[in-house]
Amino acid sequence: MKRQVPLVLCFVFGIAMIFTRFSPHSVSQWIYEEVISWILIIGPFALVLATVTLIQTHTTRIRRRTEHWQYSLVVFAGLIIMVLIGVPFGPQNSIFEWLYNNVQLPMDATMFSLLAFFIASAAYRAFRARTFEASLLLLTAVVVMMGNVPIGDFIWNTIMSWSPWTDKVSEARQWILDNPNLSARRGIILGVSLGVISQSIRIILGIERSYLGGGD
Amino acid sequence: MNMDRRIVFILVALAVIIPMLLSVNLPVSVSEPTQKFYDYVESLPAGSTIMIGFDYGPSSLAELNPMAKALLKQCFDKDIRVIGMTLVVDAPTLVSALIQEVAAEKGAVEGEDYVFLGYRPGEIQVMLGIGTDIASVYDTDYNGTAISEIPMMQNITNYDQIDLLVDFASSDTVESWIIYANVQYNQKIAAGVTGVIIAQMFPYLQTGQLVGLLSGILGAAEYENLVGAPAKGMQWINVESFVHLLIVVLVIVGNITYFIHRSREA
């Protein structure tokens, strides 16, 4: 029973939503709009689930004194402080805004900024023209990287000032994005879409049941 | 030969700091996707409505805030009404500040020229909900004012009254907007995205599902140029130029040393 009910619900709603896409009838549209409202109500429950999981994970770490368990205390401190200020007083509260602007925002931005340093280091170590394919990747990366910034065209225009060809680096970058990149991406999108369709049919028909958990 | 990575880090820091101190100003040409974006907004008559999804958090604001700012300036200059919203939980505070800053500069009035709806959870649910009735998703704006009491929202119910949807994104929200707002409701969409996801967007640009596209800091700089308001985008693309140049030089040096090492071994 515990497994049959979700399977039946999944089948009924899956078929109903497919049906609403192909029928402009008023009843069909009413069903569609009603289900959308339900989804809007059900959706936020994921936040509760996420919060409970976060608390469980970090409580276990603190209890077992796993490596760097002290950071879990920081997680709880951040969570409790922001909830205690944000929920009763709202996100426009001056203390909430101060914490956001002076703690969360700079930390978040700093973490992302560090990527520039690691990318530079990784590019120096990893980009080697060992094979033909690696050389092709290397050349493409250099063209796109230089075409993505004005200094690429500036260098080209300075060196090739005697010729009528200008801004060729950014043009080459655009050509790479518009042609080989676009073709490859489209292939990936088509493949993924077909996969999603087949997986959806399997879920609606109850063939794929892993979303219920516990194997089977 | 392997250079100590701390040296690489110092070189990157210098490539950022020196051009910033010297205020380098390289010429920026405008790419076709950016021009299309600008032209589409320019073609909208005064009184049109643009919905902007500010779908990024603090980690991507350096790339996306400048382009969002340039678009807001263009909208307020042209008397285009702006509906702001976000699907990212940690975005509302920074977005609210950004809109208010530009509105104050351009003399735009909240509730008449613009409204910021804030955040609602559930990406797809929100996109589909806006298609039926905005008020079913956002009963109030970010300040808590009921949607029914906001003057500019009186005649706006769903996508039918929105002339363009712009998504500034650092993740896959653009693709979701295309699937649920463009395909399902025929909503015109333009996007501004971070450099790392730009390659994913080109198939949609070619099919016309995106009417225009801004690519990272370069897109922001190009758009600032078009709007005639050079700001952070222009400043940062010059800095980024030198970091990219440094990376290319490092790759070349790395390959030269690799080939020297290989020939010695052989």
C-alpha cells in the first residue's frame, strides 16, 4: 500500500498533465491551473525537508566529533541568527540587511573570486599539447579566451595594422561559439531531451521506481 | 618544470591590481547577440513592460550586476515599466538595493515605474504560476504591498501583458524560462549570463528563443557602451583582459617547458 498509492498518484497526474497539454477544452485548462496551484503549495515543503536534513547532518557531525566538527557549530550559529532575525522582522530589517551585506555577501563573493587563482594555476598545469585533440582544445581555448576580452582584438589590430582585417580574434571566438559549439550543444540537448522523455514515461508507467527509495 | 602555484597566484593578483590602478581603457566592440538585445529593448514603445529575473546571488554579482544596472537605466530612460523578481533565495536584498539605486538616479517611482516582487521558492512552479496569474504566486511585493494595490500592476495579470522577459542568471534558469515561459506561453526572452555558461545559450539564440544575449563581463561592458553609461563593466573587462592574457602566457610557457622536458627525456 505504501508503494502502490504513490505509483497510482504518479500515473494519474502524469497522464492528466500530458492530456492538458494537448486539449484546449475548458475542463482540461481548469485541471492544469488547479494542479499548478497545488504545486505552488507543495513546493515550499522542500525547504522544510532541506532544513531538517541540514540539521540532522550537522547534529550527527557534532555528536560523533568527526573531522572539523567545529564548523558545524558555525552552520548552526548562522542558521539560528538569520532565522531569529529574518522570520519575525523580515528581510528588510536593518540587522538582517547588515548581516547580509557585511557577512554573507563578501564571503560568497570571495569564495567565487578565488576561482580565478585556481583556474590560472590549473590552466598552467593541465593545458598541454600532448595529442592532436589536446592541441585542438588548447588552440580553441586560447582563441575563445582572447576573443572574450578587448585586449585580444587590440593585440591583433596592432600587429595587423597594415592589413584591412580588424577585430579578427573576437570574430573567431564568435564563429567557434556559433558553429562547433552550437552543433555540439544541440546534439547534447537532443540527447538529454530524449532521455528525459523516456525516463518520464518509465516513471509515469511505474517501471522506474527509484524515486520511492529503498531499492525495488 | 613546475612553477610554484603561489607564484601563479601572485601574478594573477598583480594582473588584477596593476590595470585597476593604471585605469587602462581598451576599446570594446559590440557583438551581435548584445546588439540584438539592445535593439529589441530600444524597439519597445514607452509604457511597455519588462519582467527581469535577477537569478543570481552574491557570488556572481560582479558579472551580472553591471549588465542589470545598464538595462535598468535604459528601461527607466525609455519609460519602460520594470517588474523585478528572483528565483534565488539569497538575491532579494542585493537586487532590491540595485533597483533602488538606479531608480533614485533616474527618478523612477516605485509602484508606477517599477516593482520588485522578491523571491518565491520552486523555480518551475513560479514560472508556470506567472503564466496563469502573477498574483497567485506573488500576492504581495517585496515590501509587503498587496499586488492589487500597486498601480502599475492593475493591468498586468500574466505573461500576456509582459513584452519581454529578461533573465540575468548564473545557473540553468534561462533554460527553464525558455521551456516554461517561451515554449508554453510564447513569451519573448532575452538573457544575460555569466561567462561560464555562455556556451550553453547559443542554440537558443540561433532558434530565436532568445532575442538577445549578454555574455558575462564582456556583455556588460558592451551594453554599458550601447546605453552610453560606462561603469563597472567597462572597468572590469579591462582588468579581465590582463588576467586572460596572463593565463594564455602561462599556458604557452607551460607548453614550452613541457616540450623541452620531453625532448631531453627522448
